[in-house]
Amino acid sequence: MKPLIPFTKTPLTNTLQVHGEVTPLSDSRLLVEFIITGSTDAIKWPESSNLERREDGLWKHTCLEVFLGNGAAPESPYLEINCAPNGHWNAYSFSKYREGMAPATDTRVRLQPRNSEDAEARFQIEIDSRKPLEFTCLGLTAVIEFVDGTLSYWSLFHPGPQADFHNKAGWTALSTH
């Protein structure tokens, strides 16, 4: 598992550790795993839901994310997946850095039941596409909202002066083949 680091270290972020990993299941399916350990009771979790559904704006609260890029250049396309810990999700395709955003209608996301213990929360997110998921770079990110309302932004690497999950300089080179 790869460690994610907070953009800004605070007393609250110092109480957590966040790790993520992507495992290809086939050319069109991925399993993304996140583990959050530490003071998980300080996290504001979304309300439970019996119905998983597409929803916009998930990144405004606690949300687990993965970015899949086909090329590391800013002008190359990429896919953004958002999944809230209650199973609400969305998938967007971008034609290049923060442009051409459109719903990725050929992609579905399913959260396996959240497994929580006192100081650990585990999430498995299955990404299923009707076409091959070809990518050469990967961004694993998380937005964590604390019970006091503050937001923290976690990523493999933060390359700029502001938290920017779309910046491929903060992703890692990877291949599904």
C-alpha cells in the first residue's frame, strides 16, 4: 500500500494515516483499496445509505478518489473516480488538465461494505468499465472532513503551492500491462 500525505499537516491530520492501492482485476476492472488508521472517530463520515448512486460534489466532504491518466502530459486525457464512504460515487472523463469534463457513462463504481474497527477503516472500491482501462499514470487521493468541519487533502505527492489532485505531477507512473 502506498502512503498518502496531507497537503497541510495539522493536529488532526497528525492523528491519521491513509494508504491506498490499485489492483487490476482485468483490462476493464480495477480494485482500489484505502485504509485509514488512527483517530477515525475524528472523521465526519457521510450518512449511511442503502442505495449507491451517482452524485456530484462528493469531494466537498469525506471522499476517496482515484485518477487514471493515459499519458503524463497535462494535455492528455484522464478519468476521475470519486467514492464516498457511504457508496455514493461518480466518474468523470477529462480531455486534458481540468478541461472537457463529462460523465464517464461507460464506468461504474461499487463500494464493498466498509469494514471499520476502533482505529481503522478499510474500503474496497470496484471500478468496472465497458471498455479497457488503459492508463500509464495514477493518482490516489482522499478528502477527509473532520467533525469540526475542516477539510484535509491527501495525495501520493503534492507538487504545487495548492492542493490540486488533477495535477499529474502528483501522480505516479504505472501501467496496467
